[in-house]
Amino acid sequence: MMGQSETLRGRVLRTVGGVYEVEIGDEVTECSLRGRLKQEKGIGRVAVGDGVELERMDDGGCVITALLPRSSRLSRRSADGRREQLIATNVDQLGAVLSLTRPEPVFSLLDRFLVLAEANDISAFVVCNKVDLPGANAVSELFVVYREIGYDVLYTSAKRGQGIEELREHLAGRITLFVGSSGVGKSSLLNALQPGLGLRVGEISVALERGRHTTVAAALHPLDVGGYVVDTPGLGKMRFWEMGERDLAHCFREFEPYLGDCKFDDCSHVHEPGCRILEALEHEEIHPLRYESYRKILDESGEESSRW
């Protein structure tokens, strides 16, 4: 029997209601928190994706004793606007999933997902799902702008298996945050990618199930091709807690060639004379819907700052 003092390392797959499901090698076990970790709030809390140190107790149970350094953390503003709500940590890339129809794609939400990735200096790609449905082909042309500014755009159908192999290649060997609003088909894509994943998702312990609706409730799933995917409940709204190391304008890739060339060093790219971004917009070098997303996020960030 292992002694109480043996230190192990693992990765948090789920965290709900004070119960932590941790992968330790080939084993997955439920853990609790020890001591001061229970008192941590905000970014100090143990989250999905975290590397942790833990101890195996004489009775076979495991206790998380320390949180390992994070390579990245992705978060959003809580519903009441007062708190930072962690979504996942140690993520390598973000996959933004939209359906081409039923429901129609919301490009402003897509832009927010991409800003989340850019602000945290992780790569991102776009998944256009439900290409098999009537009317999807016409809508798919609207995503050309994202290809033009450098994002990979994948076209998929979970029902037909279309694009699944290309998606698998994008996910292999990396930790990917899979985001999208409800109904776009994220779970169906994951089950098409790895049959049986849906069954395993459903096999959550009673303790985990009790708290399933109390948090963002993301879950980290190991993939047979290597790597992990972080599946989240439908994120129909995305309000930012902070931009991270990069300001908002730098989170829009098509703005980059013009930044630093404005008349004023502190240009907001909204109303100032001599603004290169506004000139590019006027000359149709920046798509108006992308610029509109920039303005909405900028205005929202200002409102949140003045409120709190």
C-alpha cells in the first residue's frame, strides 16, 4: 500500500461542486482539496486543465496539495460582472464552432472567441458545422474573410462524417478549448471524432453530477489521437474580464499592418483624424462587421471599467 507522503502529479479533467476528477497516468480518480487551496478564489482556484500535485492517502483517496504553474488561462466575466470566471487553463489552441444554419452563425460571437485566443497568445481555428443542411453552402461563403486574415476554417458535418479527419488532425497532440453556442453541434462533432466519447461524458459520478450547473462546468477529455479537448457548455455570451498582455486592437489580425501609423499614439480607432484603421475601413481593407465587433467590445470594456 502506498504511504500517505507519496507525492503524485496529475491533470484536472473536471471540477464541479468541490469534487475534482484528476488524470494520474492511466488512472482517473476523484480528489478533494487540502488546506489553503480550499480558500482560494478567482484565478487561484483549481480549474479544468490545471496540473496539480496530490497525495495518495492510506485509505486510497487522493488530496490535491498544490497547483502547478500555468502556461495559459482563459476566463470570462461572470454573469453579475463582478468576478473573473475561469474557463480552462494550460490550453494550446481554441476551436470556435458555429453552425451554418439551425442556428444561423453569429459572427459577433465568433469574433469574441477569436479575441479571447489572440489576447492570450494562443492559436485559433474556425469550425463551420452542419454543411449537410439546406442553405449551408450560401452561408459558408461568409467565412472567406476569416481565411483571408489567416485563420484555418474547417467545414464539417457530424452526421455525414465530413471534415472529421481534418478536425482530428487539428486536435491531435494539443489541448484545445472547443467553444460555441448551444445547438451548433460541438458534442456531435466530438462523438463523431471519437466514438464512445459521449458515453464516457455521461459516466460522471453522483458527486460530480450534483454540482453540474453551478459553474462553467467545462470538461477535459483525453483523445485517442493524443492531446485533449476542453468541451464547454454553450457559451452564448462572452464578456471579457481583461484583454491580457495585448490590447484589443492587436487582437484583430487585419488591424496589424496599420497599427502604429495613426496620427495620435493613443488612437482609439473610433473617431480620431488621421486614423489608419478608419482609413482602411473606408477603403474596404477591413470588413465592416469585424470593425463593428471591435467597437462593441471596446464600448463594453469601457462600460465595465467605469461600473466596477
